[in-house]
Amino acid sequence: MSDEQAWDARYSESHRIWSGNPNVELVTEIEGVTPGRALDLGCGEGADAVWLARQGWRVTAVDISGVALERAAEHAKDAGVEIDFQRHDLEETFPAGEFDLISAQFLHFWEEFDREKILRRAADTVAPGGILLIEGHMDHGPFRHEGHDGRAVHFPTPDEVVAALALGDGWEVLKAEVHPRQQKGPDGDDHTRTDSTVKLRRKA
């Protein structure tokens, strides 16, 4: 099964697998920032992209799953916003252009996945003065996925994310920290899990 097929299967498990609300840390970190051109990596069903568009950002939103992108386009249509949705396997292809904001919210996969390569590619396309915002998990929380060979997903710390990017003096770290988050699990109960936020700015 290809990565695209795996994600299509995941999204086909139910009519909607996410809440339909934007990620809390995206709102916290970006609300009030002067809008420009934004790129949403792994946009899923489109809640973050729609929120950004409503704030005045010109949004390009990408995902590997055609099923997810269809739902995201429906969400954008219902919200009355225009978003450039593109299908990409980000390990192979990447949207063209420069962006004032690149948001990578929970860009994880339970199979072999070169996340660092994608985030370095993303950093290369951030415009001077722009922001790269990376939100990640630090644990599985109430969910667990393992690859077909039983390999567990590695969740890097904020310091590991920054070190792996190796961006140099042309960037400044605005935030690199872990924090708790409440999430409803598959059992319907509320669970506390730990996430990480890395917010970087390319110097103008």
C-alpha cells in the first residue's frame, strides 16, 4: 500500500476524523500576525487553512490524501474562502514559491517518513521575515499507530527539531517548548498528552 493509499484509507474510516476547528497553537501563535502568503503542510480536512484564509492570508494547502483534499475543499466552499489546494507527496514534490508563513501541524506518519527533509525544504521557501511554525506530538496520547514492521514513531523534542534543521545565523528561535494538551480519545474520554511547539523566524 502506498503512503497516499494509507492516508486515503485513514480518512475513509469516517465522515470526518478531525474536529473541524483550527489547531490551538496555530491560533495562539499566528493570530494578529500581518497576513501574507501562507502554506499549510499536511492540511488534512482543511480547518487550519480555512482559519488562515479568514484572517486574510493567501493560503496554499497541501496533503497527500485526495480524500482529505476533497473534504478540505468542501470546508473552504462552505466557509466562503478561496484556498489553493494541491496534492503533494512532500517527500517527492513541494509547492512553488516563497511564503510568509509555513505551518506544519502534527506532520507525523506511522510508516517510514523523512520529516526532517520536508521541514528543511519548507525552511528554504520561507521568505525573509517569515515564520516557520512546527507543532508536533511528544507521545501517542490515546492513539497508537505502528508501521508494518512494528517500528514505533519517533517524536523529536523541540531542541532536536531545531538542531536537525541546522538553519544557521539567518534565523531566530521565537519558541521551542513542550506543553500539555487535552484531546478526546477513541474511547470518547478526555486525555492529556504532551505536544511541542517550534516557532522560527527568518531574519529579514
